[in-house]
Amino acid sequence: MTEFIDPNFQSFGNQPEQTTGELDLEARSGLRRVAGLSTELQDVTEVEYRQLRLEKVVLIGVWSDGDFDETQRSLAELAQLAETAGSQVLDVLVQRRDRPDPATFIGSGKLQELHQIVMSTGADTVICNGELSPSQLSKMEKVVKVKVIDRTWLILDIFAQHARSREGKAQVSLAQMQYMLPRLRGWGDALSRQSGGIGTRGPGETKLESDRRRIGKTMAKLRREIKDMSKARETQRAARRRSQVPAVAIAGYTNAGKSSLLNRLTSAGVLVENALFATLDPTVRQAKTPSGREFTISDTVGFVRDLPHQLVEAFRSTLEEVSASDLIVHVVDGSDPDPEGQLSAVRKVLADIDAGGIPELVVINKADAADPHVIDRIKLREKNSIAVSALTGQGLDELIIMIEAQLPQALQDIKATIPYERGELLARAYREGTVLSRTDTETGTVIIAKVPKPLANVLEEFSG
Ligand SMILES: Nc1nc2c(ncn2[C@@H]2O[C@H](COP(=O)(O)OP(=O)(O)OP(=O)(O)O)[C@@H](O)[C@H]2O)c(=O)[nH]1
Ligand SMILES: [Mg+2]
């Protein structure tokens, strides 16, 4: 926390007894500090160790609806995102207002106060908890006189830092350009004044001075490249479908423990880090159920509340690992303050990528650290769920059994003569399996088909 104390500001963390109703009018419209979210000193050395340019940021949010806890959680997540991007959070401020100001995000009067705080703390960047319009952005920068970025750009920046593969980099570039295009003028000003740091990293940066048409062309080229690069995976997926190996996709909120779970289940050696968006590239591994059934299991990029739509769009081919799967293992961090919020944020993205209809098994992870009451609460709501710990291994044997039970049925080759009075069996063969050939004879309908085991057992009687 900074040493700077202004009598006009109130720190919620230090005054827990204060409730909304008791705040006087002036305090309600004022900027308030959210205590306890600033970067701890030991993080600073870690950031330097990572050799990132250390930025000093002030976070600002608007508290418009919902309880203050929700706003505070959202700002805590923003602080975590900012630290993941390599910055040091000097101060976190929130303004109570009905809705963000369409012109300046926070009230114009408060902008001046924000400018004062920026000056006194020595911050070089302000991060807004929301998405700013191009004009909000440039108006704010004019007053606070340092770089202003929004949550969307912060997330894009983290993705740019974490992208390793050619495909990942291309996807982030595309998303950055898509975001940048309508903001060219405002950003041009801001970035010629500032250099380096959040919002200037990543492949999008070099294109900033180009005109829209050139960016448009580059974007088209990137789209083509991404499509080409995803072809290999598409081919592999098609091969797996033909060989009927079911595909399980691990999906979930960022930092929920998806990569840890994949490693535990398959010893895949996937990067595990206490960082948001550690994984960007999909990993697919072979696995076997206890009874020997083969399946593939994949890990991919994590989701977050209000994941920038530019990213969802750009990562569509990567996310196909999820949307083309037979079963989604939805990992949620049971020790998070708001696991239900994580579940619904992830489901929104799943619906966005047309994965909403795929069977979903909810895995409540970090059971070793979670409050047992919270686990019970989630289990009550989520009928198809299980609590596990990727750290201690608790619940993993049971998880594998649940996965096995929910894999699509293996199909079996059969040839059968179905008597005409058993028309319902013929209908089932069409519904549940694939009928390869059909001939009507005197004794019944002869079919050659691939059908699930239970039906194959029933048809045994009529085989041949
Ligand atoms: N206590 C506890 N920590 C866990 C557990 N599983 C994972 N973690 C920790 O949670 C953090 C995130 O784990 P990851 O496996 O990288 O999470 P992820 O979902 O792949 O994260 P992203 O790829 O960044 O979206 C790491 O610090 C893990 O050590 C668990 O069961 N219990
Ligand atoms: Mg991961």
C-alpha cells in the first residue's frame, strides 16, 4: 500500500464495519481505495527476476451494481492480471456511480483526482477495470497524462507475453490488431509518447504506425496462416474420429489446475505455473481407462470473466480441441472465492464456441485447499461433479471411472437379420449406430452396421 493518504479517500479494507448505506453522499461519489490489493514487496524482486519492465500501475474501477464484495473480487482479479503482466500495483481505486461515464469512464471531476494520485505515487500507467471506447481512452489520457489501458488490452498483453508457438503468436497478433483497429488514432498518440511496457509488447506493436488498410491486409494474412497451421490438428482429429478414439477436453477458468490435472492423469509434462494464462497452446495426450479403453485428453488455454471476444475469435481453431470433443472435463478451482462465478464465465465461452451442448463433467479441483462446505454447495448444484486434488491425488481414481462411464459407447461391427416384426431394433440401429448396408429379404432386413455394445448384444440373437 502506498504511504499517500488523502482525507477524501476511504479505505474499505481498514474500515470493515462501514456499510454502503452508511456512506454519506460525498463519499459515495468519491474515489475509494481498495486496501490489500497492492503488490507485495517480494513480488517486485520476482518481477525483476523475470526481466520484465516493471511498471507502476494504478487500477481504477467503477462500482455500479451488485455488492461491493463482487466489485472487490473483480478488482483483485485485475490486480492479479496486472501482476501477471509484470507490473507493480501501487494503488487500487473505485468510484461509486450508476454506470461508467460514457465520456471518461469515471466522472470527469474524479479524473483530476486520479491525475493527482498518479503524480503522487509515481505511477506510469492506469488500468481500467472494463473495456474502454477509443474516445474514453484518449480523453482519459489527456487528463491523467500517463498511459491508460483497459482490462481487455491487459489480457491481450499477457497472451502476447505467453505465446510460444508460431500459431499462438499469430492468434494473439490477430486479436491485438482487431482490438487496435478502431483505436488507431488514440493509441498512436499514447504510444508515441510512451514506449515499452504493458500494451506495447507483442507482435501487434510494430504495426501501430501503419494505416488501417495495411493492418487489414496483415489480419487477412494472419487468418490464412492460422487456418493453415490448424490443418495438421484438424487432420489428426479426423483420424481419431475415424478410429473412434473418443476425445476428452479439459476446459476451465485460468489457474484452476487444468495442466496439473492433465499431468496427473497422463504424466504429460505440461507447464504448471501459478500464473494466469500459463497455457496457450493445446496439448493432446493418449490415455487409457482402467478397463483398457483408449481415449485422448487435451489441455488448452484457460478462460476468464469477459474473455476479450477478439481472443475467442482468434483462438477459435485452438479452441476446436474443446468444441470437437466428446466430453468436457470442466475444471473449477474449489478454493476460489467465487467458484460458481468461474463456472458460469466458462460456460459463456463454451456456448460462444459452440461447445455448449457437449456432455460436461465438473471437476472441483484443489479440494485440499477448499472449504468442504463450498465443495458440498457446488456438488449440490452440479449433479455431475466430483471433488479432486491434482496436488495430492485425492479423487483421481474415481474421476477416471467417471470419465470412462461418460465416454461415448464404443461401436461394434455386426451383421444381423432383423425380423420385420422387430422394426424397433432396426430403428435403434439407425439411431444409435451407423448402418452401412441394408437388404430386405424374405425373413427380415439384413443389415451390416456399427452399433454400441448393448445393442450388439441384443442383435446377437439375429446375427448372420
Ligand atoms: N492446492 C492446490 N493447488 C493446485 C492444485 N492443482 C493445481 N494447483 C496449483 O494451481 C496453480 C495453477 O495450476 P495450473 O495447472 O498451471 O493451472 P491451469 O488451469 O493449467 O492454468 P492456466 O494454464 O494458466 O490457465 C499452480 O500453482 C498449481 O500448483 C490442487 O489440487 N491443490
Ligand atoms: Mg495450464
